[in-house]
Amino acid sequence: MALTPMMQQYFEIKEKYRDTILFYRLGDFYEMFFEDAELASKELELVLTGRDCGLEDRAPMCGIPYHSARNYIGRLVTKGYKVAICEQVEDPKLAKGIVRRDVIRVITPGTFLDETFVSEERNNYIMGVFKEGGNYGLSFCDISTGEFYSTIIKAEAEMLDAEIGKFSPKEAVASSDELAEYIYSRYSLLTNARRIPDESELLLEGRFKSVSGGINSLIASSCSILLGYLEETQKTALTNLTHLEVYSSSDSMAMDPNTKRNLELTENIVDKGKIGSLLWVLDDTATAMGGRNLRRWVEQPLISRELIDRRLEAVEALYGSLDMLEDLREALKGVYDIERIVSKVALKSVNPKELLTLKNSLGRLPAVKEVLKSLDYGELSRLNRKMDTLSDIWDLLDSSISEDAPMTSKDGGIIKNGYSAEVDELRDIRLNGKRWIAELEAKEREFTGIRSLKIGFNKVFGYYIEISRANFSSIPEGRYIRKQTLSNAERYITEELKVMEDKILGAEEKLSELEYGLFTGIRDRIEGEIERLKSTSRCIADLDCYQCLAKVARDNGYVKPLFSIDGKVNITEGRHPVVEKMMEKGAFVSNDLVMDSSSERFLIITGPNMSGKSTFMRQSALIVLMAQIGSFVPAKKASLSICDRIFTRIGASDDLAGGKSTFMVEMSEVSEILKNATSRSLIILDEVGRGTSTYDGLSIAWAVIEYILKHIRGSKSLFATHYHELVALEGELEGIRNYSVLVREVGTTIAFLRKIVPGGADESYGIEVAKLAGIPREILTRAKDILKDLEKKGKKPARAQKVKEDPLQIGFVDIGREALFERIKTLDVMSMTPIEAMNALYELNNDAKELN
């Protein structure tokens, strides 16, 4: 048996797009067949049916109406599938045999543009990756905004994690199957393997209108495989990709995924939502472009003093002029997402309503520039000079696009009256024709005396005169020509109605075609100005961030940070921006922080759980980070030194899927910090060593402190711990200072004062914390009895002894001996076999020798 012609066509197209779900257009439906149908019916909860295909068995089939396809496509793409849209590409009236079809676009997670599924607050990046020798070439593109970035990094997993973390791509394209498999396994990204085009560097010449930085073979290779994939899936030239930004990974502060998560930069830890994150506090932007730009600033803080100062000066100028700030915010509120509208223009997917939105946005630009005239200096002056009001594009759109423009481009109603004489003429014919129809209906009612007579229209029969069965006797003989019989009525035509129908329908069809042609011409003219539009949208995005940071600073009492070159940090009355925002005004307890690169560079912070140690450390890191994005900071005064990286080791978690315990995860994170921190890094360590036994944990924490002080000189560290033995290191190791959290004892209870003060803490108040957590009184009483008993018997870990010869050995002999005694006392000798007793004695003998 042979396939039917339609199924033959389907298989020919499907063969080219085997890694997609093929949406095959049949009339008013997209149909899926065979494996695609079975998969789609499962994922989309569609009824699976069958269709004769010429084979012995019917083809499994399911379908969706084309007008509701967006939702179904979105659901598939968000689950990681690729969807190929196959349309009829010739007029069925002109087709000889089966209508020709082809794929007009492949929609993938990294190229999806639908606003229903792609947040206006986030970029939607796709990554190209190429590996050669000891380096990666990386490229990142968001076709919805036209951004394209490239860089080179060392082929190390940690560096790749950090760089990918800056962009959080939704999809990747790799230069080999092996590399694609690695990217997929490490990041769970849909990853495609593509061959590198020959002479990739030559291919890039002229591809971008501007390039910042140099292009070498690594950059060219990652760019070319990504561009090739994008053009292959989007079926267009992507004229919105006009600028290639070649950057160095050292241009911005590096932060690994753990740090971003622990500091809750863009999402909270609990439910991954925006509320409770730093971005939630800072984001008071007026435009979608500004919102995405601010997110990028938060995730990629600067490390160039010049660039930081440029941003701070702009924020300061707006901060100091409330009237100008409010005027600017008001002007920006009418600016919509120019970046994404322009990208739709390039992708030929923009609709008339969006062009009207573009016009209205451009209409706000003169007001924005007017405000900037009064702030004509520094960064704001640069933006004012660079920003183009694009008045010629506004004039084009204002004269051509109707104020009532529809969402679709092929049903007419797009072009404004007066723009095209031909459109006006056809509209007049259509309008007069419909007026004539109304007059005919009134005339026929009067002539026949049938008050219910009506003239209607449908696409199958055209215009008709409808008379109900009850009035058949009143129909004048020979006046009408019967066209259709219904159960309760008859439909008729007349010769003059048929003539007018031809005129009206001819005008309708010509008008729709003409308006669509004019619309595409307007779209193409705008496409020729994409670089100007993108340049202005970038200015708007930066300006929106400046006004946003100025407003947030005014609303929350932030101050402009200063930067020193001596490596000192001095924060007076610093506050946690997020915690403060969630409390009543003035309720947050502020704290000072003083550090330098030599004598006070490692702070050991002790105190009870829930007392505020972690909040203090996080707020210190956030203040540094906020300053380096160009924001004012929550403090009374702040003098800082620029950090190249922030590291955090906070909280307990395991990686069951990866086969790692809580302690293993903790040690892995500490290892990465020790390997990658530099003299300019800020290190936040919370409870290092708590995931194992007391002595093991104390030993590891102790050794980590020594390593940082010895090998990462100049770095600044905040180290919170319950190992009170570690406070003895102050005075023994240069650079250590002890701090603790004030606690007030009130009778048998405690009050956390949240104040960080010099000196170490002696108590952990763990039982009091358990009481606050609601542990039953019976358990608390028993715990207190056990604690007293242990303290009497000396079973608390010994305090560190000051042994000057070797800081690493401070108290370790005493601690080791006590541990050995504990092990001996817990041996159940009577229940041991002779072999078990011999083994235990052997181990104890070896451990005792090591202590000596």
C-alpha cells in the first residue's frame, strides 16, 4: 500500500525536522501524526484519533484549532520541546494538486517570543558554546531584544557555571555531540549540536553593524554556530541583531549560583518568587526595558571604579532633584517595550496594534529629553545626546496606522483614512455598497409588506434575502430567485443584489490585500531604522534604572557610597535592604562594619541561633553589591573597597540526586571558595563544619581560617560559628577580630538585641532558642538537666589552648585526648567478639601514637 499524497508530503517535511513536534496545517487546524500525535496528546491532554494515510493501519492523529495554537505551543515549549510550524505557502485556488506546504518557523525554548509565556521582566537567552584546547568560546543571544554577547573563558566547570549563571539561557547550541551532552547533563538545558561553518570569522564580517572588542576564532565559532541555528529556525535574516558585544568575564563581579541563591538577588529561597529578593526592593522601574536592565545590573555588578562612579553620579543628580525625578518617571510611564516590538518587526511577526503602541511610545521621547535638558551633565547628558526622538518614524506611524488598529494584519482596518487614496476609494465603495444593501432591505419590506424580511450574508452563499415560511404567501411571483432552503425559511437573490455583491466583495478582498501590502511596506521601512530604535531603547533602559535607583534611595533613606583605594571597609549603621523592607519603619537594628586588608580582615562572629549573625553577614555583602551596581546603600555612611567576587557558604542542603550529603555539599562549596577567591574577594562563611562531628567540624573550620589568612591575603571574610573555641585565634593569627551578637538575659529567658559588638560569645543559648521554636516543656527541662550534667563532667569540648609554636596545633592535643577517652568509655567490651576487641584495640593504639 502507498501513502496518500498528503501523507507523502507530511513525511517529506517531517524528515527535515525530526527533532521537533510538527504542527501541520490542514484547513483551520494544526494536525499532528504518528509519534508527534502520541506525544502531543499526552502532554497537551488531547484526544488521540486516527486518519487514513494509505497504509494498512490508520495514522495516530490529534489536532488543535489554529486560532488557539499559541497556548498549546507555549505549553510544549516550556516543557522543553521544539515545535515546527508548517503552513500552506501557496493559494489553494492556484494549486495544481496538493497545496504546497513548508515550515515557516521552528519555535524553541530559547527563541520563544510569546508574551504569555516569556516574562517582560526577564531576558530569554540562547547560548552558543565552542571548546578548543583549554578555553570555551561562549555567545549569548536574546532574539526578543536583539542583544548578542560573546566572551572567552578557561575550560573550567566553575568558570562555566559563573558565566552561564549571568545569563541563565533557556537553550544551548554546541559545536559537537560530546560538548552538547556535557552541557545537557550539567545544566539540563535543551542542547543542539551543530557543525561550525567553514571560515566562520569571514562569515561574521559585515554580519553586525558594530562590534565592541575583537573577534578571534573562539568568538567566531561560538557566534557562527548560534547564528546559523537561529537563522535555520527563524527562517529570516534577523536584522535586529545589529551589535555584537565582546566582553571579558572580568568586567563584572563574578558570583557562583550558590552566592546568588544565598543572597536572594532576584528570587527568594523559599518559593523562587521575586518578593523577598533584592530585586524586589530595588525594582521601581517604569518600563519593561528598564526592568530587564536592572536585573542584569543586579546579576552582573561592575568592578570598574570609573563605570561605578558614572552610574552613582547619575543617580545622585536625580536623587537631588525631586521635581525632575517625578517628571522623568511620568514621561517614562508611557514608554512600552520598544526593544521587543522592534525585534518583532525584524522577525516579521509584529501586528498593527503593536505598531500603534510603538508610535505612542515614541511620542513620549520629546518629554523625556525635555526633562534631561535641566540635568545636562555627566552620564545623563551623554544619554540625552545619544537619544533620538525618532520623529520621522513617529510621523510615518501617525499618518498611516489607524487608532483602532486590530491585532491581526490580514483582516483590514489597519490603514488610517487619508494615507492611501486607493484605500479610501475602496472603503467608499464598501461603505456605499452596505448603505445600498440597507436601503434595498427597507425597500423590499415596504414593497412586499413582509416586516421580517431581512438581507444577510455568509461566506458560502454571499448576500441573500431571507423570508420566513409564515410569509411565503406574500412573496410576489417572479420577483426573487431561490438560493437556499432552510427548515423555517427560504433564501433568495435578485440580479441587482448579485451585481452589488460582486462590487462589495471585490472591494473587500482588494481592500484587505491592499492594506496588508501597505502594512508590510510600513513595517519594512521601520526595519530599516532598527539600529536607531535599538540605540534609543538602550538609553531609555539605562535612564529608567537611574531614576528607579534614585527613587528607591529617597524612599528608603539610602546614602551614596564612597570607594577607597586602601582596601578599607567602613559601614556605619548598615541595614539589610530586604529584611528592613519587610519590617515596620525604623524597627530594623542597624550595625556597623569595619574591615581592612591586613589587621582586621577576618571577623569571627559568635552568638546564638536566630540572633542576627546571618542577616548581618548577608547585609554586608548586599551593601557591597548594591554599591557596585551604582545604587545608593542602606546605611548612614559607607566607605567601601571594590570586590572582584563575593562568595557565600550559608545554610544546609543536600544533593540527593547527585549522591551528596549535606556535609559533602558544604565541603564542596568551601573547596570552590578556597580555589577561586582572590585578594579582592569578599567571603561569607556560615557555620562551616557543622555537618559532621564536633571535633571534625572544629578542626576543619580552624584549618579553613588558617588557609584563608595565609593563602588569600588581602581578602575580607565574615565567619559565623558556634565553635566558641575559635575565638582564641584572635591575637594568635594576624587579621582576626572577634565579634558577637548582644543577648540580654531576662530571668530564665533571653532577648536578642541584634547588635554586633566586639568580643566573642561564651554561650549558644540553644535551649532558649528551642523554647522560642515551641519545643515541649518536658523536653526543654530534660535538655537543661543533661547540659548541667555534661558541664559538671567536663564533656563540653575543651576551650582552645594558646600554643604559640604552631597555631594549627592550638588545643588539638587536648581535644584529641578527650575524644580518645570518650571512645574508650563508650566501648561495650562485654558484647564484643575477640576479633572486634582486637580491631578496636589496634585502632585506639594507632590513634594514641598519632597524638604523641
